[in-house]
Amino acid sequence: MEAFHYEALDAAGRVVSGVVQADTPRQARAQLRAQGLLPSAIDLVRSRERARQPWARGLTSDELSLVTRQMATLLASGLTMEQALSALIEEASAPLTREVLGGVKTEVTAGLSLAGALGSYDKSFPDFYRALVHGGEESGALPTVLQHLADYLDARQALKQKTTLALLYPVLVTLVAVSIVTGLLVFVVPQIVQVFQQSRQSLPLLTRALIALSGFLRAAWPYIVVIGIGTAVAVRLALRRDAPRRRWHALLLGMPWLGSLIRGGNTSRFASTLAILVGGGVPLLSALNSGARVMTNKVMREAIEGAIERVREGESLARALGATRVFPPLMVHLVASGEVSGKLEQMLQRAAHLETQALERRLAVFLTLLEPVMILVMGGVVLLIVLAILLPIISINQLVH
């Protein structure tokens, strides 16, 4: 069966739209007429092709979390995958959500697994999401995995919103300060320069430096913009290759403060993923393979792949993770305790919770220090500009007196 997007008129003459499943457009029109609708347009859903277009957007985090929780509830209630997807399509209010789910249902009906069908829509369903779904399908505990996944998505979205709101004020202050400084250098300084040049007075070094910077910005700003865009594109293309991306990730991981944030975020994600899969009955090796796919840092992903080989050879998970030297010792000790006590899922959840709390504390400290540092830096820049303008004026007044 195919998914068709339709627009139709209901009995009251209102325009309605949605997605209907049928083998042909004729069958789709027949279904709509049977529902009392008069179809005006029937189009085959092309969400798979649209999803591959560079400008196409995917589901938002809120939409993905809602769809995941609803699907978990429907599957736990005994509905088949096709029935659950049909119910989600009817429930969805956003056209994009209906189209994506319609395309997923079409591929599931054609014989693909849910994880395989989601792979065609990577902008809506990220790698870690598909990895968890794949693990849930393999273990037969997909509803439980989806429920835990929905909780994880909600927690991650809450942390993201908290961080975004906390960063909003510093970003606005930075934009305003940069705009003011740029306006002073481009518009105010040249006007004052004319007065100083007419006086034929020897200008202080700070004033000459400010005049040179102002002239450079006014003359070279198109080149600066082009160089900035070109550099960004070149870096983006380079980071698509494995070797440069690994070197960049290793550099980030080795930075004093940023490295701990990256390590904590990846550790929390890995521990949460592993806890969900182990709790869903997924074998440990399969869970580790899925957990490696959720890591955003390539160095840490390679470390997990090395740990997988050690576990496959018979070594304990705690020893294998400890040998990588990229995970916090606290997590390694909790994993060891979980293996001994048979409560690996609970220990992994505790490790993820502790790492998330530590990450939130680091972010809070960073944001607390960021605001005064930004104010001091921008205040210092404005002070230098004011001094560069005032020093010649003071010198002229001294000569007059």
C-alpha cells in the first residue's frame, strides 16, 4: 500500500487534509467518499525523497517525543505496527508528521523493519533513535524501549531548553555590544578622524591604531565576509572525512574545560542508551554496538568499539570500559557493581543520572561566569575606543591653554 496526501471538502464545505493508505489513487478517492469527503487533490506522499533534500526539515524534538510516547502506548496495548502507525497518522495534526509517518508505514507494509523504515528519514529520526529501535526490535521489547526512549527525549529536551534560555541573555548582550562597537568604528570614528586630520596634530599611538582598524574594516569587510564563509565551508567539508574529524574530536576532548563537558554528555548518552537496551532484554554485545552509534565524539566511539572486542573475548564490561581511559572512574565502578549484583540496568541509570547532574552543574558555573566576563570584555573594548577618541581632544585643550 502507498500513502496519499489529500485535500477534500467535508459535509459542511470545510477544507480538510490528511494522509490515507491505499493501493491506487482511485482506491484513495473511494475511501474518502466513503467517509463523506469530496476529494479535490490526491498526491502520493514523497516524504522519502523530500527527506533527502538538503533544505527539507525533519520532525522537531517535541514532535518526535510525542510520537515515540504514543507509539509505545499503542504497541503496549496490543496493536500491530501497521495499526499503531495508522492511528498515529490520524492523530497527527502537523502535515509533515503525517507525511513522514505515512512514508514509514508504507515501507513497513512493504516488509522493512521499523528501524529500517526510519533509516530513510534520518533528519526526523537521528542515529541513536534508530539504534535503540533496532535493539528493541531484536529483543522483542520494543514498547518498553520506546517508553524509556520517550522519557530520555523529554529529559534531553528539558536540559536543552534550560541551556538555551540561560544562553539567551549572554548572546543578546554580545550581539548588542558587537553592533555598538562596529557602529563606532565604521561611522563615528571616521567623522572624528577628519577633525584630527585638520588640526595636523601628532596623534597618540592608541588613536592611530583605532584609525587604522576603522579604515581596515571599512575597506576590507567584503573580503572578511567571503573569507569567513569560505573557511566555514572548508571546515565543514573537511570534518566529513574520518581522519580530520577524529583529530578535531581528539582536540576537543583534550581541552581543559570543554573536554569535560563533551565527555560528560557522551557518557550520559551512552549510559542511558545502554540502560534502556539492557532493561529491554537486548544482549549486552548488541546493546554495546547500539550504544556506540549514539556517541557524537569519534574518539569515544572508537574506544567503545575497542571495549566491545574485549567483552567479546570474555572480559567484564567494567574492565573493558576502564581500559579505554575515556570514561569517568565513577561510571566504571558503578558498572562493576552492577555486574556483581546483577543490577546493571539500575547502575547504568544511576551513572547516567549522576553524569547529567554533573553536566548541568558545569553548565551553570560556565553561564554564571560568562555574563560578567562578557561585560568586562565589552566594557574594556568600549573604554579603549573612548580613550582613543578623548586623548587627542585632551591634547588639543592643553595646547590651547
